[in-house]
Amino acid sequence: MRDVTHPAAATRAPALGPEDAALAEELFAEIAARSPDTRGVSRPAWSAKETEILDYLTARAEAEGLVVTADALDNRVFCLPEDAGRTPYRLIGSHVDSVPVGGNYDGLAGVIAGLVCLIHQKRAGRGFARPLRVIAMRGEESAWFGPCYMASKALTGTLTPEELEAPHKGDGQPLSAHMAALGVDVAPIAEGRGLLPLDEIAEYLELHIEQGPLLVGEDRPAAVVTGIRGNLRLKEVRALGEPGHSGAVPRSYRRDPVMASAKLLARLDDLWAREVSEGGDLVITSGMMSTDPQHHAMARIPDSLTFSFEIRSQHPETLARVEAALQDEIARLTEETGVTFELPRPIRNAPAKVDAALHEALLAAMERAGQAPYAMASGGGHDAAIFANAGVPTGMVFVRSRGGSHNPDESMEVADLLAGAEILLAHVTTEGA
């Protein structure tokens, strides 16, 4: 994270006002009301509920005089009438799906920010420096099928056959079946053919809530993103040992998968601490862990344990180094404890760098919007990473969110959303930017 100093700012950029705030509030409230869960919201990827939200946004945008089209994935694309069909264009985008029992702002904030910019200009009778489109995408969250960024990968031709056949966490049907049920032609996706002409996109821009505490701690409404962490995910690691009575088997005779897994994670936590102390960029998480619910008991040494394992970093070499360390520690622990580990096929998403020129342009736009320029890295992954790694010049803006993300406690002030949207608006209305 860093403060940035720029030369004197140009004329103050267009400001968003009370009508724009009311529009954003209306959209957020209506979509939350349409997608409730036991707490928070739930908008499953590639579902009828996701379609309902896209249909609502379509009707609301058309009522404002915007042109709306559906692409090959039934993502919705919005623009001013005068920009329809014009290329090259800038693309503002994010996703409308959520995790189960999630918050209302992750993903959706970026879509609504783009729509606010379009509708603000339409109501004012003004356009943009270059043609602008806003895309509301499906299927970004990994919670439903395992793979993430499903729509942006399909658009860019990078959704793999393995990801296309990933099973849904509920019904077990593959992603391809859920896509086909919504009328998507899966054949070109399976062949790796991109569904979007990337050479027509001048820039991809994404606004997203920050998924950590930095902007809250720094008391800042928004920031420009410097880069996006990639990740390696192992959805279900299995540690296999030997069952036994908790009181009758001495330590030296045990093959305890729980204790062996605890040692593995502790050793990798030590590696994490070393990386951070030396200035490296790394986070490690094990978000799911369980013994077999059919057999576990307080007085029983379990015969197996399953857990998830994820590493994230902005640096590919760090991801490779930690993956190798994981393999080495597993080999050592198998020798020490007799417990074996079965690893699934990894899910990989490469780190992404934002476009340097676009990054500087967004910082300058932040200053024109009357905000002190501020930059920080993204710990979470985003559709923006897929566009960046496909060669599209990409930039991102974060807005403050108390309560983090991926949970019902997400809490974003609309004033902070407008601060982020004003950065985008300052950029897309500046000639020569």
C-alpha cells in the first residue's frame, strides 16, 4: 500500500450526487430482497436466481434508456445508445453471483458502480471519451463448482475441460450441464475458443469491495489496485492413517492423520512466517477440515482426515516454492508418522499485474475526483485477473467494506461506492486517458 503524489490535478472530474446515491441504494436493496438466504444473500452461479437478478438489472437499465444485450453466456452488457456496436471500447465489469450465506456487495458493487456511471451520463445528456460498456457476469465464485472466474475464463477461451466438468456442490451435475440448462452452447467453450473478441477491448476496469481491513484501518474510502494475487487450491487433501482406541494405543504405535495434518500445517505456517519476515507476499489458508462424520468419535483415533489447502501470492515463484515445500513436508511426515496423504488435482490461477499506464491513469483520475491518490495490492482474486492474463490492459479500484467479504456482515457505505465510481468516471470521461 502506498500514497502517491502526482502533478497538479486537472479540472475536477464529474461528481456523483444524491440521485446517484439513491439509484445505487435502490438497486442494492431490490437485489438483496430478491436473493435472501438464512442470513445475508445467496445467488448461486449458473442458476435461475442469477438469471433473475440479471433480468432485473436489464429491465432497470432499459427503463433508463440504456441498450442491453445478452452475450453467448447470457451475461448482460449495457451501454449508451450512441455507443452500441462501437469499437474499441472500455469495459467495466464484475459478477452478480455470491457465495452461500454471503454479502450483498462482493461482485455486485462493481456492476452497480458501472451502471451508476452509465445512467449518470445518460441522465445528464453526456457521453464518454471512448465507447464504454458495462458487463454483469455470471459464475465468478468458486463456492458452487470449485473453479472460479468461470464466465471470464469462458469469454477469454481459458476455461479448461476439467473445470467445465467440475461437479456442483449440491446436485453433483457438471458445470457444463448447468450452463447448457441456461441455453449456453458449451461446444466452443470445451474447444477453448474465446467467446469475446479481446482485440476490441481497449481496457478492462473493475471496481470491487476490498476483502480485507486496510481501507478501514487507513480510514480511506477507495484505492487503486497494484496487482492481484494468484492462487493454488487443493480442494480436498486426504490424510490416511489407522483407527484405534484413544486410550489403548501408545503414541509410538499410532498412525494418527489428525496429528500428522496438524504438524504439516504448523510447518507450513512457519514457512509463511519466514516469507513475510523477509518481505515476501504470501497467505496460506485451510478453510475446511473434518474427520469422517460416519465414524468419528471422541474415544476413537480416526483413520482419515480431509482438509482444504490454499496458497496465494502475487509472485509465481513463491507459489511454486510453497507447493514444493508442501510436497517435501508430506514426504517427511509420511516417513515420520506412517500417515500418507492423497492430493487432488490442483486448481491454479496465475497472479495478474495491472497495466502500468492504466494504473497511473487511475491514480490521476483519483486525484481529479478530489481524493488523495492511494494504491494497494489485492489479496483476493477477481475476474480482472483473467482479462489481464489474456492480454487486455486491466485496472482495478477498491472501495472500503467493513466486515470483510463472503459473509453476511459485509457492510459497504454507498458514499464509499460513489467515491470509487467517481474514480472510474473521472477516467472514462477524460480525453486522452
